[in-house]
Amino acid sequence: MKADILTLKALFQKDARYVIPTFQRPYVWNQEEQWEPLWNDLIRVAERVLARPGDRHPPHFLGAVVLQQVQNPVGRMQERTVIDGQQRLTTLQLLLDALHSQMLAVGATGSAQRIQPLVENSEAFCTQPEDRFKVWPTNRDRPAFNAVMSATPPFRGERLQEAHRYFSEAAAQWLIDQGPEAAEQRAAVIETAARDLLQLVVIDLTVDENAQEIFETLNARGAQ
């Protein structure tokens, strides 16, 4: 077992898949308790960078996730099983994908191109269509996740689509808040905040460690 503090760039930019196992619950986060606080955290960081672009800004800590290594054939893309933190990782992917889409919409192609590797794996490593996704949810959430991350019409009422819609609308408003002429600069600022100033503690288990035991220990006193 090892633990590292990683930025979202360090965690997501490498070609890798984070697969959520079947014993994890479906996606349940909501706007009031999780999406809005996460967005507000990101905006606070972005506003600091916007106000003082030459300063060195402290990172913002988002919590911890627990992953376990998977034995892959040589030359295949790295894979981790998500033991704890699947709600957080899934939400971050929805947020980053929404940012990418809205940056393209305002013409901030450079920022969009730098965000894209955080939500899509390189085609050279993909043998199945779903391999392009950094995070692959439980069976229950896969159709909705695939639809929203592929920009296809969403399933009405799905929590994942509601999250993506919330982040898309919030990002669209923030990017043009000071007028269209400032959108590209604001895109660069929020890109920096998201990629380099949001951090997670990542606990990485070896293949042989007992993941189920660690999961139960971590969640013994949590909500059912």
C-alpha cells in the first residue's frame, strides 16, 4: 500500500482506467450536498488565480480515494479497481467533461485540448469503445454514463445526466460572466484551477491486499 497526494492532472492525464466494482452502490450524489459545494470550491480557487495570476496559489484538497492495482498483460493500459471514492471520481469526470464542452463552445480550444486528456484515454490504448473512459461505473450506471460522456441524448431523470447538466450550465455562465471577450482568459484560469490546484489523497493497494476488508473498515461507521 502507498499513499500519494495527486492533482487531477497527475491522476487522470495518464492513460488508465478506474473501474468501479459491482459491490459498490450506484451513483447517488446530488446538487445540494455535493455538486454545488464542489463547483463552489473550484470557483473559489479559480477566482484567486484570476485576481492574482502571478502568485503561487495553495491547492484545494478534495478528499481521499482508495484504488487497487489490477494485473494487466504487458503493453495494455493500466487499470485500477476503485475500492472507495467512486462517487467522487465519477463526479470529477462529469465536471471535467462539462468544462471541456463549454470551453469548446466559447472558442477556448487550447484550454479544452488540455482538459481532454483528463477525460479520455489515447485511442492507441483502446481495444473496446469503453476503454476511452477514465472511470467506468457499475453496471447500473454504465448506459447513462456512456450517453452523457458521449454527448448523446440523455436518459430522462438519470442522476448522472443531471450532474453533467448542472456543471455544464454553471461552467457556461461562469465563462461568459465578464463578457464573451473575457471567456478565453477565464477558461485558462479555470483550467489551471481544475488541473493543477485540486488534489486528492490516493491510496494505492497492491494486487494481493484484501480490498474488501479495507473497504469495510473504511466504511464501517459511514452511512448505509
